Amino acid sequence: MNRTIRWAAGLAALLALGGADCRPWSPSGRLERGPAGPGLVQSVRIEPAEPREGETIRIVSEVTNRSSRTIRATFTDCGLGLTGSLALAQIPGTVRCLSVSYERELAPGESIVGGDAMMVKSSPGDYRLEVLHLIGSAPRAGIDVRVVE
């Protein structure tokens, strides 16, 4: 199966987890952008912007080639690398993909989208979520997350 079609189908399935449907992002989501390596920019979106403990959080990362040349990079496959102070857990009843990464060339202006869904295990407070989508380059993109009661 074509990797693009497989990834699109996988992302659609991820976005459907936790009772969420495949509607466009609501205004309550959060978006942050930052450099991801020479010529690359990573955008990270989360929804809901202020989750509750035990709630499913959707994370979408998009890496875009902002340079004028084609860039070859290695990306995570089947989910994102998630670290930081926000405690997350696998959603009960779901299975993680075993694939790790793939290499791909991005033409100028082209983007790769990856996604994940996890259960928030942190109590109310302010946390940092770091998202690894592009392997072997700049630091992970980070987004601040407030967990509410």
C-alpha cells in the first residue's frame, strides 16, 4: 500500500480515537511553530487546548520544507515521540504500531503530517509537551499545556 495513503488512513483513525470525530480543528485547539532543522519548520497542534486528567489529547505535527531546495529527512512512523513534563498514557483498548521511521524527500513548500492520541495522566497544572516528528535534527518542538480541573 502506498505510504501516503497508509499514513492518511492512519491519521484519520488516530483523530477518531477517544470519541473525537474527523471535523476540522476547533478554535479551542492550540498551535505552536518552530524550526526543525535547516530549512524545515515544525508546527504542533493539540486539542483540546486545556485537557482534563483522564481525557484524550490529540497531537498533530506538521513538518514543512521552507527552503528552495529538496530536503531528505527521516520521520517517525505510526505515532510521534512524546516527552516532557506532561504525563501521558496509552488509551485503554488501543494498540501501538511497531514501525519506527521512514525516510522521505520533501520538495520546497511540501509538508509531512503525523499524529497521535494519548490519555492525559497529569493532575491540574502547567506542563510542557515535546513532540519528536523529525528524527536526527533540531530539538523537539514543544508546546505548553495547561491541564484544568
